[in-house]
Amino acid sequence: ERLPQVEISVGEGRPVLVLRHLVPLVEDDLAKLRAFGEAEGMDWWLQPEGPDSIAPLDPAAPRQLHYSLPAENVQLAFQPLDFIQVNGPLNRAMVAHALQQLEVQPGDSVLDLFCGLGNFTLPLARHAREVHGVEGDVGLVARARANAEANGLTNVTFSVANLFEPVNDFAWAKRPWDKV
């Protein structure tokens, strides 16, 4: 009743467990979590309230979660509660399949809707003249921008928009795109 859930987030480094707790944890509990994390090679993040309250147990040394798309020379950083494709090999296959099906050319302008962290956006940017990603979650768009910068991609831009509502007034929705 005091610890209603634990979520796991796994990338290519140490996994992260997010512990939702309804009462403050005492120092003895925190020491046990630290010891368990070190023994098992994982990091704890704590969530004392809603999803926006998560923070690493040890803020001085949080490790960044990430995964890579080696065929496209892309690495994506993410936060523990971010949406990612959880099956790495299947995700790499989906990205390769999308690139093959779209037949993106160097002169193409591409629109990626529901872009998230840039899982498809950044690989597309390796092949297109320009790519614009649209996502409803402000935090994911911020991380997508940071991922584009970290991967040295300057031909990609992002917008925040609720894609479950009409988008006709957005500049990106009014322009022509070669691929969507």
C-alpha cells in the first residue's frame, strides 16, 4: 500500500527502476535501495508524486538511458518514463523497413507525425534534405531536439502539436511534403 508500483526502463546501459512511493522513504530504505542497485548493476529513480516528480535516487551521478540504431549511426537518449520501442532488434528492423518503403531521396522533405524522441525522424534525416517531426509531448520534443543535436543532424526540426485535434493552422501542415 506504500509502494504501489515499480517500472523498469532498459536501454543499452544500466537499467533503471522507477519506484513509486506514497510516503517519504527513510534513510535506511534509501541505503538499501542504493546497495541493491550497486549489487544488481541498476539505478533507482524515485517517484513520490505524479510522473513529473521522478528523479534519480542519487542526482549527482545519474546515468543516461540510451539506445542506438547502428545502421543509421544514431543514438537516442531517453528518460525512464518516455515511450520507446522496447524490442531493440524489432525496432531496428522497423526503422530499416520504413526507410526502405519510403525510398527517401537526398532532395526529399519528410514529415514525421507522432515522432516521439526521433526514433524514425533522425534516421530519416540521414537520407533526406529535411525532416520535420511533430509530437504532442513537450518533453519528448525537447529530447528529440537534443538527440538531433547530439547526432550532429542540422536538417531536422520539431513542433509540438496535439495530433488528435485539427492541425490545419500549423505552418508545417500547410506546406507540401515529399514523404509523410
